[in-house]
Amino acid sequence: MVTLPGKALTRRALLAAACAVAGGARPIFAAGGMRLAAVDWAMAETAMALGHPPAALAELIGFRDAAVMQPSPDTIDLGLRGAPNLEALSLVAPDLILSSSYYSAIQPRLERIAPVFTRALYVADEPAFPKVMALLGELADRLGDPAAGARLQAAARSEFAMLAGRAAPFARRDCLLFELGDSRHLRVFGTDSLFSGALEAIGLRNAWAGRTRFAFAAPIPLERLADYPEARLIVVGHIPPQAERGLGSAALWNSLPPVRAGRVHRLPELRPFAGIPSALRFGHELVAALEGRG
Amino acid sequence: MNRMILAGGAVTALALWSIAALSALPLADWPGLPWRTSDMTVQQILLAYGLMPRGVLALLAGAALGLAGALMQAVLRNPLADPTTLGTASGAQLAIVAATIFAPGWLVAGNLPIALAGAGAATALVMALGARRGFAPVTVTIAGMLVGLMASAVATAMTLAQGHYLLSLVMWNGGALAQVDWSGCRHMALVLVPALLLAAGLARPLMVMSLGPEGAHGLGLRLAPLRFATLLLAVALSAMVSAEIGLVGFVGLAAPAIARSLGARTLLQRLMLAPLAGALVLSLADGLLLALAAAGGPSLPTGTLTGLIGGPLLIWLLPRMKAQVPQRAEAGDRRSHRAPRPAWLLAGLAAACLVLAVLTLFGGRGPEGWGFIAPELRETFLPLRATAILAAASAGALLAGAGAILQRLTANPMAAPEVLGVTGGASLGYAVTIMAVDGAGPLALALGTSAGGALALAGLAGFAMRADLAPARLLLAGLAIGALASAVLGAIMASDDRRAWVILGWLAGSASQVSPLGAAALAGLALVLLAMLIGAARWLEILPLGAEVGRALGLPLARVRLGLILLAGLATGAATMLVGPVSFVGLMAPHLARAMGLARAVPFCAGSWLLGAVLMLLAAFGARTASYPYDLPLGLFATLIGTPWLFILLMKRTAA
């Protein structure tokens, strides 16, 4: 959809007025491209990878930790992802708002400010990885830069292929991917998760055959790990200090065959509901961790 | 008979646990003592270091909560006291949540010191207030629930602001009993055994105290140290449970009630029977979940279930209990002054409401700080803000109007939609609509929420009306409904469903999320409510005088009550859709109105209505600006603004 010139003018005028009022705020225009505002982080990451960084981002403070690519310092914070600040969003005067099915409840309100580009990326039982890969092309088309999408998809594929070569010696065992909540609970990344797709892209298999198991208040008890005596345990992300201490002395954890055999690998904090850059980062960290063990 | 009930409960709990244990590992394969982890299979370790300590921990933690509740009830002579209603558990929760987010290093040595500090601080605050009112049960419970509500609102906001990534917080809030070794049981036993001995020693002096302060002084008993020691013991027990397994509500309230109904007459009997009852309640709850999970069901945190069990249990117990709240102690509440010119006061309130609306419409916070919006931006910003402001003020007026009706209806200064479980019922209605109707629109949600609120209130009334709404019963029944509602909400959120996120988003909802049509509808409803309040002035004037007076004056009592209850339920339901289940505006506004001296029905109701709008306007402004651009939950902010105010009010009235 092409924005009507009149409408764009109003928004420009509005923005200029806002800056005049604010006194010294600097507008950022993506060079030659559209001015983007991202509510969804997977979208934001994908847009940044395509070379069209959003001028405004929801939950910018949280995004900056563990970001694969850091947004520029003059990026504007839009507030919570589930309830973005509509005033702040209007002030940004975006040409396009990037959202996802997580935020479908607020889409009508977003549409009143600017056209919304949205995709259902993370849906239970539907593998996210192919959709996130396809998003590179779709968003590039929408931004009028289809060459960038094709180029990045090809680059990502060849990078995963290179990682697959390095991971080949470890392909005999399946991997169990999870985050630790405390010394008794974890969250498992199932075959529908981004990391599971990345795992397959580098030629490894996910030991957990089901969907991603994580509910708001009922994560998986640690004892479920006992069902996977042969797997490699891949702990994604930072372990809370009291969990670290509890695990050291926990009879159950220490008796798990993979723990006894030293098949536990730790990865740094990574973003599970993100775009291809995070998937690639996961691949690099995983292969490095596996090789570190020899 | 009573022994049979206890034995039956114990056998059921054991049977439930055994289902889980035997389905995990046949008896023949159970490990023999002594256990050596190096020689055991993984399944044996799961049993010996997972299920077995879990079963024991359920007993120990339940006993600790039961004892804590019994001690609190004995020392305060208040059948409503327990770690949940006195704010103790929420204080511990807030402390742990804050430490997890801001100073995770403090938790390396274990949760207990932090939990103890939080629980102690919350309880001390409640007691400081209670002491000034002679520990009157209803006042102490109001204060405790306010502190608890404020603490858990802040904790919820902190959790939400951190996103759903902090798994440990989420788990902790749920009250999960899963174990990986025996350390939890060791810690709990180390606290529980000495606590039981101390409690046995405290039984005699506490019984002497129950003769009343004069009798106790006559026998040479010093009350202050006794009260302090008993409360400290109860707080320590509650903090221990909080530190080990998180929030497990209602066991401390249910256990002493069960002990009483089982015929525990002396205080010593009650103090010893309550831990037993608590252990059984928690074991039954956990056993049920274990058996459910073993049969392939979902695995839920136990804390979400204790509310499910505790609520209906209390409702069952209530008719078997005497109304135990001594009315004499609440006499101080009635000595309120009357404003000489209520009409002027009302006009002032209306003016304040308008001025505030205009100020918050134009003023605010942007990327560069505070100020009024520039003329060029008005076209875009004013509709957004006006919608939010209208919705917030209307919701406040609706809640406050419902609170005013309920207080008049029950002649109970504590009655409020939040206290009586009406907001809980409304939230349940919202949740059920979300789960049952795919892609439910705002109208379906509004209807569902209102129906939930009205149903909760109707059920409550139908049950409590028989006893002419004795305040203590009504309060307990309301607490039970509220706990049931939050248990069901918790279970839905635990159900790994995308729709659960919609509910979470609603809990964190802000006024800016309302559509213009929704705001207009809320405003219309609020105006209708005001008109009906004024129309029903005569009834509202007569009702607090009691049923006899009402009948003597020819009031069609049953129909009037039903109509007013439906009205309050609908108003609450509509407002709850916007502000979520927690706000306390419905309690605060009528209190404030009475404190201002608005005593007669029309000024009282209209004043409450206006005050509700004012409170919510302030809340909406605060929620919008306090951490710009991050919108905070509206209900949370309303609670934060109103609670200290109400505290000051409660404190001041003693002096008068």
C-alpha cells in the first residue's frame, strides 16, 4: 500500500511540530526508505538485518540486552509490546508498523496510526523457523528492497550449511533444548520453536518431539529430563543464582545420565521468539559449545 | 466421627500420592534403605528424591500454614486471620520478587531471610494499624487485605514489566511443590518442630488472654510481649513456606476452621489440630494434582489449587460456624460526623472531577518531559486521551457506585465489590468468555464479565441472606469466592494456551486500550447507575436500618435486594473489563465519602460515585505518566494511590 501524499505531509508536519515542542529531538529517517516502528521483536530483528532499522521499538530497554544487533542510540522507545504507548507511536509518525499475531488484539488501534505489516510467526505446533526465514523475503518485498531479502536468505542458508559441517561429528546424539527457571523447573523448546529449526538446519535433532512446553505458571518439572537419558542437555540462557546453587546439590539433577556423563552444554542468553539473526547466533553458540567439549 | 473424617482425609491423601508413585515405579522396584544415589536407577532416584520429599513437604508446609493461621487467629481473636488475609504471604512474595529482579545475589544464600523480612514488614504494618484500633478483627482484616493487595499488585507489576522470561518469578507466584532432594523438607522440619513446641507452650497464656484484657491483667499477664512472640512465630512459619514453595493461599484460613468444626474446643486442641488439618488439606491438594498428572492431565502448581479446595470448603463450613466477630469492637466506626452542607461538598467534588479531567486531558508527559500538549498535536492526541480518561473515570464511578450499594445493602463498612468476590466473579466471567467463545468481541466480553459479577454476588447473597448477612459470614464467603476466582484464573493461565496471554494482557491492561465506543458505553452505564442510585434513594436509606425496619416500612425486601444486587453486579462487571480484578476503588470511594461526612443515602451514593471517578482519573494519569512510555496497569495504580489514603483514614478515626 502506498501512503497518500497528503497524509504523509500531515504526519511530517506533525512530527516537525512535535520536535519543535520537544526542542531538540532529532528525527531519524531511514535512508531513502520507509520510517518503521516495530512492536514485535522478531520483526524488528528482521528489519534490522535487512538494513532498515526501525526508528522506534517497543520495550527498547529489554531489547538492548541480548540483542544480536544493537539498535542505534536515537531509537525511540514505544513502551510495552502488549500495550504500546499510542501517543509515542503517533509522535514517531511511522510509514509502516511491524507487528505480529501476538499483538492482534491491539491491531485496530495501530491501524489508525499507520499501515500495519503483521505475520503469525509463532503459533503452537507450527514450526517457526521456515516462517521466520520466509519473513526475510516478505518484509524485504514490503520495504521495496526484494534483492536484500534474497541475498540475506542465501547468506543465512550458506552459514547454516557451514555450521552443519562443523556440527556433523556431534550428530549421533539428539539435543534437548531448555531454559532453567529454578533448580526444579524448566522450559523446553519443542519442534515448533525457532531454536529447534536452527538445530535441524545445522543437521542436529531435537530430542523433545512435542511442542514447546511452557505455560505462564506451569513450566516443566526437572524430573521430565529423566525420560531422555541419551540426549545432550543444552541449557539456553542465564541460570538464576539460587538455581545454580540448588542444582549443585540436587540428587535428581546430578543423577541424570547426561549430567553424570558430562553432556551438559550452556549457551548464553538468546532470544527464543526472534528472527533469523538470533537463530544464526544460536547456531554459532551451540557449535562453539559442542566443540568446546571436544 | 471426627477421627473418622481426619482418617478418611489421610487415607485419601495417601491413596492419591500412591497413584502417582506407583504409576511412576511399581512397588517391587522401590529402592531399599539406605539409599545410595550411585547404585540407584533414575526412576528410583525420581521416587526417593522427587516424589517422596514432595509428599512429606506437602504435609510439613500444610502443617506450618495451619499452625500459623491458628496462632494468628488465637492472638488476634479473629477467625478471619491467616497469612493470606493479614498480608504476610504477599509481603514475602513482594520481597522475593523485588530481590529476584533487583538484587539476585541476595538470594544465593536462600530465600528465607528475604521472605522473612518482607513478611515481617507487611505484618508489622498491619499490626501498627491494628494496635490503634484495639485489634478489632474487621479493621485488622481490612488493613491486612489492603497491605496484601498492594504488595501483590506491586509484585505483579514487577513480574509483568520483566516480561514472561523470569521463570523463577512465575513459578514462585504459583506455589509449586516439585522437589529434587530432601533439603526443602529438612528446612521446613527444622522450623516446624520447634514451632509446634513453642505453640504448645503459648497455648495457656493465649487462653488466659482470651478472657479479655482485664482478666489477663488481673492474672498478671503482660499482653504486648505475648502478642509479639505469637505473631513472630506465625510470621516465621508463613515466611518459611513462602521461601520454600511460594504462594500457597487459604490453607492457614481453612485449617483452624476445620479444626473448630471438628470439635476442637480448647485452644491447645485447636493449635494442635489445625496443623494436622492444614497438612491434610495441602496433601490432598498436591496428591490430587500428582494423580492428575500421572493420569496424563496437566501439571499445575499446587498454590493454584489450594484456593480451589479452600474456597468451597469454607463456604461449606460457614453455616456450621457461629458469627464470631465481636461486634462491640467495631463500634468506633459508627461515630462519624456529618457534613453541614452535603450539596456544596458534592458540587466541589464534581468540580474537582471536571478540573482533573481537563488537566489530565491537556497535561502529560512526552519524550522530552512534562508539559501541556502543543496546539498542533491536539487533533491526534486529544481523541486518544479523551477516550482513555472517559473510560477510566466511568469505570471508577461504576465500581464506587457498586461499593456504595453493597455497603448500604449490608450495613457493613467493609462491603465492596473487591472484598465480596464480585470482581473475582467478573474476572472469571471474562476468562470463561475468552476460553469458550473464539475471538470474543468487546460486547460478548462485557456481557460475560457482567454475568460473572452478578452471578458471584447472587450466589453470595443467596447463601448469606439466610443469616441476614452477618458481616463476618459475608466477608468469609466473599473471600472464598475471591480465592476461587483467582485459583481458576491461575489454572487457566497455567494451561499453556495462547488465549491465556489475552487474559494476562487484560490483567495488565491500561485505559488507552479502550475503543471510543467502549468508553462511551461505560460512560453511559455510569450515568444510568447514578440515576438509579438517586431513584433508589429511599430504599438505600432504609436498608441499613435492618430487615425488621424495612419490613415494617413496607419495603418489598426480597425484590429490592435482588434488584440492587444485580445492579451492583452489572456495574462491577462492566468496570472490571477495563481495570482488571484488582483496584479497591469500590471500597475506598465509599469510605472516603463517609469520612467526608456524606451520611444520607443520596449524598453518600453520589459522593462515592464522584470520588470513584476522581480516584480513577488520578490513577489513569499516574499509570500513563509514571514510567512513560511504558503504560502501567490501571488497576495497579488505583490500588497504589488509594491504599495509603485509606490507611491514613483508618488511623485517624481512632483519634476522633
